[in-house]
Amino acid sequence: MQDWIHPHFDYLPERPLFLCVLSNTDTGKIPGLSAAGASPDLTDYTPSADAELVELHKIVTIPEVPESPEGATTPAVVTKAALSLSGVPSLFVTSGLRRKPAVPYVDMNGSAGSDIRLATAIPDVADIMDRATMLGRKLAAFSDCIFIGESIAGGTTTAMAVMQALGYDGRVSSSLLDHPLAKKQEIVDAALDRCGASFGSMRSDPLRALMEVGDPMIPAVLGMLKGLSGTKTVLAGGTQMAAVLCAADALGLGGDVSIATTRYIVEDRNASFVETVEGLGRRWYMADPGLERSKIPALSCYARGSAKEGVGAGGAVLAASLSGVTQQEIVEGSDRVLMTVELPKKSGRA
């Protein structure tokens, strides 16, 4: 195993599958909170554009590659490169997504998440989990190792709210260089106050925590974990997926579940990815995409702390490494994807 994957992943899947959950939350539209879109209004479109880039190598939903206000391109570029190089198949799942992607997907239904400061986030959380559990059981028949990523703007804030409601003292990361941690805590405090909760007060009722202050991605992944209980599963993401593990712990969900993320999350001093995951007794893996060697500033800025993770990038890179893909191939492949992705033609142009 290459030393850019740490630690050694001791299983070689025969039928790997990459799955990504696409969701929206109005919490992500709070200005200055998320880098998953050049502006808050575009965050509803980002997950679908990510799926289109990975599946089609073109974007249909919006006329540009999703990027952060700081100019970092979507991590879907890295995911696309990893999956294309390795041949690992992908499947997209929508849960509370407003704008559906122009690719095949499995819909968990449900509404987009509300602004957690103002209203109950996911009234139908139990229904989403039930449908996702059914999907997990079906997927278990097709794959011996499933990597589950996500694309949802504002998800680190709802993740932080869920962890605190359940009594887990985890610090989340940010896709922005200047982590708006104080703003996130202010939002979480307002959300907990709105529903009469406090730190740890919902530990005995985790579904209520998800319903009040979560987002539609979390119950979808939890349901699939329940359905995949006998299948090796790798959560592909950073502190949002660490929050999923916290919720799984509170729900008593077991199974062979680990988590993989990028080096940029592991090295984020503002976050507590490693401490949170190890505190839950789960295994974690770090994949280093080597983007400091990218020839494109929108990708090389990852190594300086922009974007960091998303769309299952770390897990996709890990999956690719298991089939012999090298770090340099990931770097060159990511550059190639970003330079060649097809965009909709603008009106008035030939």
C-alpha cells in the first residue's frame, strides 16, 4: 500500500461501490457559512452539479463548475478523477434535494432541511431512515464494500448541532480558509434554544435531535448503515461523517463501519476529526490527494486549507488506491477533469 494512504486498508474489495447522498438545508444559505457555492443562492444547485460532474463529466444544472467564494473548485473533481482511474462504479441518492440531477439516482424523498434557527429541520426523519434502510439491504446484495460520501452545503453546521444535542464535544471543520466557528456556534445555540434543548439533552432521543437540528443527509446515511449492517462500509467524508458516527453511536448501530477523509481534514487544527472518531472506537483512514502539485490554483489551494473535502473525495481516493491508482495519477487526473469538464453552452454563443 502506498504511504499516501494511512493506515493500511486491510481489505481488497471484489465489488466496490461509491455512493453519494445529495441534500439541501436552508442552514447552508446563511451568508458566510458555506463554501459549497459561489453564493448562498447557488447552494441548492451544488449537489446536483457535483453528481453530474462525477457521472457525466459535464454539468447540466448550472453553467459553471461549482466553486467556493475563495475560488476553490468542488472536490467532485477529485472524486471524478479517482473513480474514472479505478473504474469503481457510482450511485447517487437524493434526500431532501430541491434540484434533482441530470443523472440516474435513488430518491429517499423528504423535504429540504429548514434553517435550524427557525424551524424543525426534518419532520420526516424516521421515514427517510426507513427508506434508506431498505436501500441499504438491497445494496448489500450487490457490493462487498461500499464507500458513502455526501454533498450538502451547510452540513458542518448541522453536524455540529447534532453532535452537541447528543452530547458529543466534537469540533467540525470548514470548507473556508477562515473558519467561521463563532458564527456556527451562534447558529447552533439558537437552534438548541428554539427547541428547548441543551448540550447532551437529546442523548436518549437521537431521532428528535436529527429532526430538530439535523439535515436530510444524516438520516439517509444512518438508514443505509442499518441496512448494510453485514457489509463493510466506509463513510467517505470529514467531520460531517464523524457526526454521522456520533448519531450511529447514540442509536446503537454497529457493523463494520470505518471512515476515510483527506489529509486536509486530518491536519485541520480547528477540527477534531481524529479525536472524535477514535473516541467512538471507530477506524479512520487518511488519503493524501497531493494537490499541492496541481497545476491549477483552484485545486492547489486545497493544500492551503480551502475546501478540504466533500463529495466523498477522501474515500474515493482510498478506493482508487486499492486498485493500484497512484497519488500522481490522482493529481494529474484531477487537473485533467477540471480542464476538460463540459459546461452548458451560454446563449448567444456559437
